Amino acid sequence: MRWLIKFLATGFYTGYTPIAPGTAGSLIGVIIYLGMHRLPWLPYLLILIALAFFGIWISNKATIYFFKEKDSKKIVIDEIIGFLIAMFLIPFTFKFILVAFIVFRVIDILKPFPLRRLEKLPGGWGVMCDDFLAGVYANLIIQAIRLWG
């Protein structure tokens, strides 16, 4: 069971990428999105909610069992789910996928208010919540681009 926790928390081991593991994890998010984009909005949202709670649990377990540090760079399930949040209710086009990927990564790296504070939450909550909000910020920016672009 522990190997499965490590496998999923690290985004199928992409978290072990020596350079930019968060970006590698976000690319896994793109691949998963390609399989989810045809879902109607309600099942997509329900899957996001389930993945959010699963991500909190699994990142907490991975921290306890393997990484022993707060928000290890090897845990990338947060980036995967954050990207899926960024794409919620966004039309499926490669342009929007690329824009969402870039905007999400920039927000996740820069951590505008209050993302850095969310990292201080305990356990898996601290690992996941900053990326949840980064996904929401990216989504709002893309929605604005859609409306005014």
C-alpha cells in the first residue's frame, strides 16, 4: 500500500524529476485533463472535490511515510489537481490548455496572497490548499481572458 501512496503523491514518480518537478506534475495534470475534458460540469466538479480530499489525505500520508519535510517538492499531486481546477469550465482548446498551464505555474511559483499562508496549514492541507487557490486564480484569469479577449 505504501508504494501506491508514493506513486500517486509523486504524480507517477514525476515528482522525482530533478528539474522543475512541479512543472512535470502539472504536465500530468494536462494529460489527466485530456481524459476529463468531455465530462459535463457537474461530474467534473464532483471529481475535483473527491480528488481534493484524496490529495489532502495522500499527501499527508506521503509526508509521514517518506518525505519527513513540510511540502516536499517530490509531492506533485497538488499541482495535478491545481491544474484541473484551472481548467474547470474552460473550453477545450490547446490555446486555453497552454495559457492555463503557464498561468497556473506562474501563480504557483510566485504565490500571491494568501497562497504562502495556506502552505502553513497542517499536514496535507498545507501541501494542497495553496495549489487549490492557485488553480482558482488561474481559472479566474482565464475566464477574464475569455470574456475580454
